[in-house]
Amino acid sequence: QVQLVESGGGLVQPGGSLRLSCAASGSIFNTMAWYRQAPGKQRELVARITGDTITTYANAVKGRFTISRARDNAKSTVDLQMNSLKPEDTAVYYCYVKQLFGTQEYWGQGTQVTVSS
């Protein structure tokens, strides 16, 4: 059974940093990503990592956010380091994974990030 456990959201001042982490277990995942959804807006891709090194970033976060992943025998972890945060980064952030074999996709429960002074 696939499980996703997110952590790391919170309140931060503009210009500050946060690190989100998502631990995924129960399968082997090829693609791991972070999406976000602000109030009244559609969910959008923030950053994605395919395999261990192929990364994609939304234009709005390039140069400020870094996605990375790590594996051990039991789970894969995808982290999102967020620097130079802006009020417009405020949203619920969701972890997303896709299995290596097959087409199954899974979402985390979401973690709130609020950037405000």
C-alpha cells in the first residue's frame, strides 16, 4: 500500500526559507513532484524530478526553489528547498508521485505554506 507523508510547511516572512519533505513508501516511483494550489486558483506544478536527476521547475520558482530526492530500501523521499519566498508563494503544497511500473499516481494530503510579514 502506497503511503505519502508530508512535512515542513508553516509561516515564514518574505525573503525567508522553508523546506518541504515527502516520504513515499509502498512502491517504486519514477516521477516525484510538488504542486501547489492557492485560494481561487488551479493546482499548478512547482517542481518535478524524474529518475534521480531530471528536474523541471515552474518559471515562477526557478532560481529560488530546488527539488531533490533520496532513496533507501524502504522509501523514497522528495524534498523542496524554498528560498527567497514571496507572498505569492502562499498556497497548499501537495506531494505527487507516479509509479515506475504502470500509471498509478498518488497525492499527499497537502501542507500549508504562508509567506507573510
